[in-house]
Amino acid sequence: MHAELGATKQFAAPIVTEVIEVTTFYPAEDYHQRHCEQNPYQPYCQFVVEPKVAKAEGKFGDQLQR
């Protein structure tokens, strides 16, 4: 996959992140679920999470599951 993405020349620098299949998944505790929905005025949620979600919705909104 790295070679395919690198060949597109969409990125200024080489991709160095390894993408591997997840073998084990541990769901977070219940109190961690939907943190920003429960704490919308926390600075991290306002200034980090919300802009990322808005960008993803703008770019991939037709593909997101609700």
C-alpha cells in the first residue's frame, strides 16, 4: 500500500507509517465512549476533535456511517 500511495505523488515526503492489520482490539471503558459528545466544551474537543470531524465530514460525508 505504501508503494501505491507513494506513486501518486500526493504527499510532499515519503510515507513512513506502517499500516498493519489489527490482531487484537480492546474497547475503551464505557466512561470513555462518546467523550466529546458528553463534554463538548472541553478545549481538546472544541479545538482538536471538532475541526477533524468537520474536515472528515466535508471530505467523506457521503461515506460516513451515522
